[in-house]
Amino acid sequence: MNMTTDPLQQLLDTVSVAMYYARRGFVDQGHRLLIEECVKSSVDDGDTRARYRLIIKSFERRWKIQHQ
């Protein structure tokens, strides 16, 4: 996805796209996008990775995603 090199702006862009997917009925795709971007950020820095994890948890609560 990488629309920008600024980690915070990248996070905001990713969340925006994930929410767009979810609102259109593609919750799984939005969730997968967040997880993939979190994994990619793991090579960058811990702060960005921690932000992604918080966003993923919030997304899961918002869209009632249950883990089996």
C-alpha cells in the first residue's frame, strides 16, 4: 500500500482504506489489510507496530470480529 514514507500518515491512510472496505461490507479484507500493514511495519519501528496493534484491536471491537 505504501502511499507515503511518514509512518503516522501511512497508518492513517491504511485505517482509512480498511474502514472503507468494512463499510462496503468487506470487513475481512479491511481486517487483513491492517494485519498485513502491521507485519510490514514490524521491520520499521516498535512505535508504529504498537499503534497498528491498538488500531487492529479497535477495528475488531468495532466490527465484532471474534477469534476462534
